[in-house]
Amino acid sequence: MRTVSLIIVLSLVGVGTARTAAESPAPIVRCEKIIGGEGAASARARRVVLDAVSIPAYLPQTVETQDRAWPYWSKTGLVIRAGAPQVTISVPVAWRKRAAITWGNTGAVGALRVASCPQYGSNWNAYAGGFLLRSRSACVPLVIRVGQRAATARFGVGRRCPDAG
């Protein structure tokens, strides 16, 4: 009986310590973080993924930061179709030492969720943020999930990527 109790205690203790940063829940960007709206024409001028997320394929400029962890920054808005289901955007685990994202004041994260938000003056809701990099440029893949659908989109940050669309 003592052996069974010890195994149960040890397994319960291990549950808390076995979690990694990749398993922790992604922060939620709430509707109050919307900085404005975009009309359908301007949102469609960018690349639209899964009919819900409007993003550029190429960001020509990066700037140096004073942050040793993420020395380069590229600003770009994230635009989500009003009323779309919750959107999850994540940097693949293999890339998380090279790139991070931030929209809606989340700070540098490997993944975030954008809440489903109603229309705020237009059909598309915009959020401030961008990419943080360890190097001046990269072709960064992001996994975008909308409801049960998922797609990977590549972003040319500081350089063009041949497959970034």
C-alpha cells in the first residue's frame, strides 16, 4: 500500500514540473485591443488566410531594439475579419528561439489567441504588433488556426521569401 501511495504522490508532483512553455496557454487578445478597422478592399489588398486573417507576405524593414533577447523588430498590423471565430496564431516550436510575435500588447510570445470580436466600424478589426527576431531578417512561418481549420503562412521579415505568396 505504501508503494502505491508513493507512486501516486510522485506522479502528481511530476505533473506540475513536466509542463513546458510550449504547453502553457497562449494569451488571449481581447476585443478592447482593437486599434481600428479596415475596409474590405484594404484588407483584401493583403494576403487573406482562411478567409479570416489579413496579413502581409513581405515586411521590408526591421529595426534594432535595445532588447538582447529580441534585437530586431518589424511592425505590422494583424487584421481579423469581424465576427470570425477565435483565431490562434503560433510560431512553430522549432522557430521559437529565432522568432516571436506580439499583437494586442501581449509581449513577445510564441503563440496567441485573438478573441472573436464584433464589427467595430468596418468589416475587419486591426491590432497593433509585429514580429521580434534574433537576426535582422528571416522567412518566418506562422501556423494560423480559425475554428477547426489551420494553415501555415510564411512571412518575409526584412527579406522576401520565395514561397510567402
